[in-house]
Amino acid sequence: MTTKASSAAPPATAARTLTGRLGTTAIVFMVIAAAAPLTVIVGTVPLGISAGNGAAYPASYLICTVVLLLFAVGFTAMARHIPGAGAFYTYVAHGLGRHAGLGAAFLALLSYTAVQGAVYGYIGAAINELVTSHGGPSVPWYVYGLAILVVVATLGYRHIELSGKVLGVLLVCEVGIVMVINLSVLGHGGGAHGLSTTALSPSAFFHGAPGIALIFALAGYIGFEATAVFRDEARDPARTIPRATYCALLIIGAFYAVSSWLMVSAWGDTEAIKMATDNPEGMITETAVRYVGSAAGDLVQILLVTSLFAAILSFHNVLARYIHSLGNSGALPSACGRSHARHASPHIASVVQTTTAVVLVVASALGGLDPVTQVFAWYAGVSSVGIVALMTLTSAAVIVYFRRTRKDTRPWQTLIAPGLGLLGLAALLVLTALNLPLLVGGSDTLAVIIAVLLVAAFAAGAMVAVTRPHAAHRLTSADN
């Protein structure tokens, strides 16, 4: 039961609570926006085709979708019994213990902060490319990055439903242009060789570097698990969170698989590989110009920027809620757990997240890093390994939690599906770790540094659990 706020100051408990009436659609919009569908089609798909398994690359999205759906079965089953909005780390804490839980929390903070930093680099470069291609002046990427940061900070400070509306509009636009291109290619029956069937061939899938293909494909799903982060602001969490998780996964997987298949079909198997190798950043634009018209090519450039903005805003909201939850648990300063009296938003956590983003952008600028080949590639490499590791830990936690508590004894939901998901994610984690040097530009030294940072983040969280046992205890207090 709730009551309307009076003019008096709200009680301390109310000042630490997030509220909202987000439905399945609003949460799905925010999660898919974080996945940045147009950015994936523009940047990741050509890389998967050229460095992965060629024309069979679209099948990688089908495999990743199946693995993540198996993961989602246990994830959503556990969501019904875990009241907190901490997602990964809360689940790990309840399943594997408080030390592992806070270790996962700090690993999540590093991973999501890194991916947001990566997108700031990319969007700065993308805006500059858009401006200069239309005769405007060339401006350093970090100027655009900091300008976008101000807008994101403003939206993140306010009520979550405002961000949801903004993301909904942007998402419809970016998905819309890709669907127009897809329908045009389909209407033409593909290129000179018709619609490709290579993705349906198991032997073709294992040609080239299928492991690399799966890594690039998996990167397109980063953020889908954030459905559980919005638990406190969902209209009916027990129903909304599972629905949003499955919907987001199915929509993302189908969109990527179909769009990448039609991009291959638009050029033909051999020519698609050549185009993806010679001109990866221009592949979707050239496809749009060939099948829709020059205006579509210009629109792709514009919507790429809005796609990146939507991703940044989504990750900002996710990070702010992680920080807010950790503030309430005592793992971070208590002020981080406060909510705004009028907006019911994690405003202090949002400011903290904005500050870390400023530090990343400024540090990258002072270091003279290239916004795409270094800022985007390096930070995305950190995030890819960290988030796959978190999903693997969460899968294990689901199995242990239900074996121990017996709160749900259905074999498929609590053992079989999570077990299969765990095997699939563990394999992807090994592939990601082994190929980390490739993801960060071929540097073994940088790959080692990233690995050390990820391990150090997990260890730091576990150390907080040792030094502040009351904070660790709050993570699992719902079980007590």
C-alpha cells in the first residue's frame, strides 16, 4: 500500500527507495537500446564476417541466443525469489556466498563503466565523421563526448520513465532504418546470387574462426540482463522482469540474425567477405545506398549517432542502479543509496556515475588515445570478458541456490537449463579470454593488464566483504 507524499520530509526508508511503473515494453526498450542494434549492424557484423566465419556468421547469433535463453530460464526463476535490484551480484551472493557476491558487484561496476567509456569514444568519432562529411569543422572526439555526457547526466538524474520515453523513440528510429534496408534487400531477392544459404550449413559455420565469430556475436547482447536492475521500478516485477528478459533476447537475436543474413545476401557470399574486410565501417551504408537510395545512407550515419547515445543512456541508468543498490547494502557510501524526493531516481548514484565517465573521457583524451581503435576497442575488451564471467558465475549461483534452498524444485528451471547455459557460457568465456589480445588490437601486454584489472576488481569486492561484513550480510538478508 502506498500513500501520497506530504509536504513533510519523507522518512529515511522512503528516501532510499526507487519507484516507478515501468511495464514490459519500457524495460525491453531500455535493454535493447543498451544493445545498440544499429551500432552492432554497422560495427560488429562486418568484423564477425571478415575475422570470423564469413558468410556463415549470422548463425552465430542463433547459437548465442539459444545459450542466453538457457541462462535466462534460471535467471528469471531466481528473480522471483530475490527482492533486490542488484541483478548479477545479488544472485551470485545468494547462490555462492557474500564474498563472491561483492566480488561480482565490483566486477560489474568495472565492466559496465568500461563499456560506457567505450561508447563515449565511438560516439565522439561518429559525430565528428558526420559533421566533417557534410562540410563542417573537425573537432576532437572528446568535445562531443563531454557534450553528450551532459545530456545523459541530465536525463539520468530525473525519473526513469523520462529516459524510457527517449530511448523508445530512438530505438524505433534505428531499428526502423535497418528494417527498411532488410525489406528492400528481401524484396530484390538478395544480390546477384540470390539469398544466401551458407548460414544454414554446419560445415560452413566451422570454417575460418567460429570462436571469434561467437565472441563478436555475444558482444551484441551486452546489457540484456539489466532487466532485473529495474526491478524496483517495474509495475509487477514477478511478471514484468521474466517477460522483458525473454522478449529482449528473442527480439535482439532475431534482429541480428536476420539483418546480418540479409547483409550477406545483399552482396553475395564472396563479395560480402571482401566488403567486410576492405570497408567494414561503410558496409551497411553502401548496402543502404545500393538498395534504398543515397538518402538512406545519410540517415544511417545520423541514426548511428542516436543509437550510440541510446546505448550510453541505457548503460548510465544500469550503472546508477548498481551503485544505488551497493549504497543501500553498505558496500559503497550510504549517500549513494539515496533517491530523489521528487524524481524517485538514484540521483546521487547518477552523479557518481557521471563523475566516473568524465574521468574516463578526460583520461583517454589526455592519453591521446584514438577514439575507435583504442578507447572503444580496449574498453569494450574489458567489458566483454567481465560480463561473460559474470553471467557464468550467475549460472552457477542459480544451480547452487535452488539446490540449497529448495524454493523451486522444477528440474528444467533450476538445474537442466541453467546447467546447459553454464556449459555454453563457460565455453564462451574461455574463447573470449583466449582471444582477448585480438579484441584489444593484438597486444598480449594489454590483454594481461586487462585480465589483472578484472581479477583485481573481483578481489577488491571480496575484500570489502571481509572488512565490512555488515555490507556483505545485507546482500543475502532476504534469505535469513
